[in-house]
Amino acid sequence: PKRNAWVISKFMVKDWAKEAELSRKRLGHHLKVLLWHNFDPQNPDIEKIQKELSGITDVQLGCSTYGTAAAVVAVESGLFKMIEIEFNILNPHILNTIQVRAKKNGIKLVLRSILQKGFLTDAFQATEFTVHKEPKKNDILRKLGAKLSSFAREHQMAVEELALRYAASVTKDEIILIGANAKSQIRANVDTLEKPALSVSVLSEIERIISQLDPTLLDLRQWK
């Protein structure tokens, strides 16, 4: 790894001690963060687990969360120095809820699902997709996708460019996490993120488009 790079290893809470030790052996001094995958405040053993994890001092602790409630608990727990949350042009709500408190507590936020599992791309919107388990909710998502596609075309952008530039325009110190299948995708994403921030008028129109959207529609655990 390059100097000052973030090397992060995720672990499932069920076997956290075993997985953490394995990560240490594999990554050695390069390991910077142990990330609790899918932090669940409803876990009946949460207090016991948190007490055990608080004894880790050689690396920082982080977690990934689903939904606003879990993210809020993670921020307020005092246990984590990095928290990974869902964020994209359709779902800025979690970041808006915890951003100020996270910064005050010295927590680095990592934003995933920027393209909502590929939903926020021209290629995906060109298909007759079925993503949600519930047909009515899938119909809502189809209409929303069509509206965003039309809006992006009006501004001479692909949907993915709109989504990436939105993320870059409204975030501050957060880390934007983007998946890629090839080096060319990485280069294209970097080029997009280096473009100017979206205008205030474009951001206001996006806010209008998503203002009535039910955030639960975007829970990827309910998608196929």
C-alpha cells in the first residue's frame, strides 16, 4: 500500500475476534481500520461486543450501517472513528442527519452506494428493470429513474455523471466510495469528480425531484 493509504478490513460481528486477528496477520502494520460490517444496534449482545471491541487500541475501529437509526447510534456510541453509510443523489438524508455530529466527534464518514447498485446509470435506466421486491415500489422507482434521466439529458450529462457530481458538490470532508470493474472506469470516475460543482439551481431542482421520495424505497436489502 502507498504511504498514508487507508487499509481497511471488514469483519462480521459473529466471529469478530477471529477475523480481526486474521486481518492483522495478513496486513500487518498496514492495517489502519477494522470495520464492523452491518452494525446493528438491535443485536442483543451489543453491549458485550462493544465492551470487548473497546479494548482494541492498535488500530482504529469503524462500522458500516444501514439506515438512519443505526448511523445515529454509531455516531453517538463513541466507539468508532470511521462510519460507512449509504449516500447518493436520491438518499442524502442519512448524511444530513449525522454530518455535523460526526465532524464534532472526529469521525470520518465513508459514503457508499453512490450509484445505488448501478441504478443511477444510463445503461441501467435503458432497461426494463425490476429491482424492488414489491411491484408497486418498483413502478415508483421506474418513474423516478425516468425523471432523473430526463433531467440529466437536459443538462448534457449521463445519469452517472449527475450522481457523481452531486456527491462531490454537496460533501465536505467525507470519503466517496465508488466501485469499479476496470481501470478505465476508475479514470472516468476521477475525471467526472474533477469537473466543476453543480450549480445552485441544479442542486435546488434535484432537491425538488427527491423531496417526496420515501427513503425506504432505496434500502438495498429490499432489492432483488
